[in-house]
Amino acid sequence: MQKKYQTNTIKTGNEILSVDQSDGVVNCSYKNIETGEEFKTSSKYLLACDGANSTIRKLNNVKLKSLDADETWMVVDGYTKSKFDCFTDIDAIQYCNPSRPTTIIQGVDDCFRFEIAFMPGDTVDEIQKEEVFRKYIDQWIGDNEVEFSRTAVYSFHAADAVKWQNENIFLLGDAAHQMPPFMGQGMNSGCRDAENILWKINGVLNGLYSPKILDTYQSERRPHVARITRGAIKMGGIINAKSKFKAFIRNALLRTQSYLRGKENIFPVLNGNRLGPGVHKMPKIKNVSIERYYFNEINVRLHDGRIMSTDYVLEKNFGIILNNFEGNKNISEDNLELLKKHNFKIINVTHNYNHSNYEGYIACEETHKDLQIYCKKFGCSGVILRPDKYIFDLFNFDKSDSLETIINNVLFNIREKIEFN
Ligand SMILES: Cc1cc2nc3c(=O)[nH]c(=O)nc-3n(C[C@H](O)[C@H](O)[C@H](O)COP(=O)(O)OP(=O)(O)OC[C@H]3O[C@@H](n4cnc5c(N)ncnc54)[C@H](O)[C@@H]3O)c2cc1C
């Protein structure tokens, strides 16, 4: 990363000791753990990604609200020469056995992970002995040769920091929120935090937006994470039913639900989960599929024949995606200046590779019909994407519209939510 972004300096083996801020500057002191030598540094913003026990959260006196869903599990990681038989069609199994709930995960390069629930009577030392834990997982391993690389006992928490921002200091990842791992969303949520704050800070530092936009980090992310955390707790409850009676009721309910709604829809918590109030015009739609709010990249073929995903083409910029726009592509000088200043990219999925006078206009063809299907599903002909690929808004254009008209409408729409400098 340091090689790619030459402006970054990564210092490992150092510990933050103190943090304070005055006049819009954050000052930190830290020490080298090996030598004990102490240093000071200052910056405009500080992103606290220092994990569940965040020193920076504590130094800022931010309380962590527990959601009372603590669970103890043991993790066993290892390698195998060939995939376990249970992974023929799938790569993860939640074995909801009331006498020992277990998660089995196929990783990359034939590595595997077992997560084994702690049961009454288990002890941290005893359960980590191979002769003890093997009897819980042998049925999945079968005759495969395995090498165990690590065991660890974790207590999973669900918690939420009551404040994610203190002036120029922002909490991200586990420092801001923790959830049980039953939906695999802890790290994912931390990555979404980072994607959310980075384009906003980048825009403020480059003089594009008013610093007010930074207040939308917490307002957008906190409700989003809260819903996923509730879902992970609920999912944990389903997986973790440790009484035979509860497990019987659960199985009956799940089988009925699966029969009525189909296997895919048993736990659609990511569906309908939009960002909280902020820089977007996402309508509240119950249970709408996730891509209404978050745009899944599609593959496009550029004029020179290269195939790329829309994420790759757009990079970390605002994007306007047009489904088969064929009108006049000339853009006025004023709009050209604004689009260029804000690094907008316009992707037109079309059979017509004609150019526009805007250098950020990219004509391309779809490799599949994903955009057509998307636009049909949500009744739109264009999508406005934020740099973090969340959808700012969907819109429609008429056949008679010019690109200039579309851009005017899009910019008007965006400026209702962001103050452009
Ligand atoms: C068993 C298990 C399974 C999981 N499975 C999944 C999954 O499938 N999918 C998923 O998305 N998530 C999963 N998670 C959750 C995921 O691991 C965490 O959400 C994620 O690691 C949090 O990342 P983070 O960067 O916020 O914090 P951390 O990974 O905890 O990193 C914090 C860093 O800050 C450093 N640090 C702390 N204090 C200081 C200080 N004072 N000074 C300097 N540095 C400091 C630490 O050394 C550490 O490097 C799982 C978690 C567990 C325990």
C-alpha cells in the first residue's frame, strides 16, 4: 500500500498514548513498543481504526453501549490438501446442532476454519486440545489430511459507540461497533465505514465540499450498522439454539419459511438496509433488494476492446451511468468545468461509441445485460453513484434529452444534498 500511495507512511510497532485536538488540529503522542521512545504528530483528521478496545475511543470519553449478546466460541484454523466433501456446492455451513453449534468455512488455497460454540462445562484450556476439539469436527474432515495452524477462544460482543465523531476524530470499524460474526459482516462494516468517510474527507481536503459533509458519516453509517448488528444477533440466536425444544421450534419455523419463501430468502437482513440520512436520496422501501441502494459493478467492453468493471472505470469518483443514451453529447463550458473539478465520470452503456466533448465520458457496451435488467427492475434509465458506490439516486431521461439536460438535472439533484465549493 505504501508503494502505491507514496504519500502514506506506515509505522508498525507503535502505540497511541494520547490524543487531543484544538483549532481544528489533532495532536497525538505515540511510542515505539520495542524501544519505548515517544513521538508526537499532528494532523487535520484522525481516523481511529484501533479495534474493539480502542484507546482513542476511551481517550475521547466515548461510551460503548453493550447490546447484551455476548457469546464464547472457539476458532480452529488449518489447511487441507483437498477440499472437504461438504464443500462440493457451498463454501460455508452453519451446523445448528443444539448440543454443539458449529460453523465450517472453506477459505482460499484449501485453508479452512471451524468455529465451535462453547458449551456449559467447557474450559478455555481443555477445548483447545486437539484430542478434545477433533471429536466435534471429525465428521466434516472425513479422511482428509489436515494441518491445524491456530486455535483461539473468542468472546463475541455486540456493542455500539454512542458517538462516532468528536470534531475531527472519527471512529471506524470495531472501535465504533462490534457484532457477532454470524453474518460475516464485522470487517465488511468496517470497510464500509472507511469507504464512507474517505471520499468525504478527500473532497473536503481538496476544497470541493463544505466540512459539513463530514457530519453525515455518523448519520449514514450508524443506523446501517445497527440494523446489521441486530440481524447478526438474530442470526446468532437461530444458530445458537442450545436447547432441544428451541431447536425443534426453530427447525419447524425455518422449514415452513423456506417452503413458503424459498431458500434464498430465509434471512434477508441486508435487503432494504439503506444508509441513514445524509448525502443521498434513497427512498425507504421495505425489503427491497440490496442493489437498490448499493450498485453491484457490471462488466463493460470499452471502445478499445478491454473489458472492465464499472467500479474499475469509475474509481473513487462520482459516476453517472446511462442506459443506452443516444442524444446530443455536447456539454456546456460551465458544466464541463464543474464535472472536471469534481472528477465526475459518465458511463454510457450503448452500441454507439460516439464521443462527447467531456473527457470523463466513457461509451461502452455491456458484456451481459445486467444494466438493462437493473433499469427494468427499478424503472430507471440512469443511476447516480457516489464514490463509495452507494446509489445517490436513480433517474430517467427522455429520448429527446441532451447530455447537457441530463447533467443539469443530475447536478441540481446532487446540490440539494451537497454544498459544492
Ligand atoms: C472469530 C471471528 C470471526 C470473524 N469473522 C468475520 C467474517 O467472516 N467477516 C467479517 O466481515 N468480519 C468477521 N469478523 C470481524 C472482524 O475480524 C473485525 O470486525 C475486524 O477485524 C475489525 O477490524 P478493525 O480494523 O476495526 O479492528 P482490528 O482488526 O481489531 O484492528 C485494530 C488494530 O489497531 C491496533 N491498535 C489497537 N490499539 C492501538 C493503539 N493504542 N495504538 C496503535 N495501534 C493500536 C491493533 O493492534 C490492531 O492492529 C470476525 C471476528 C472474529 C473474532
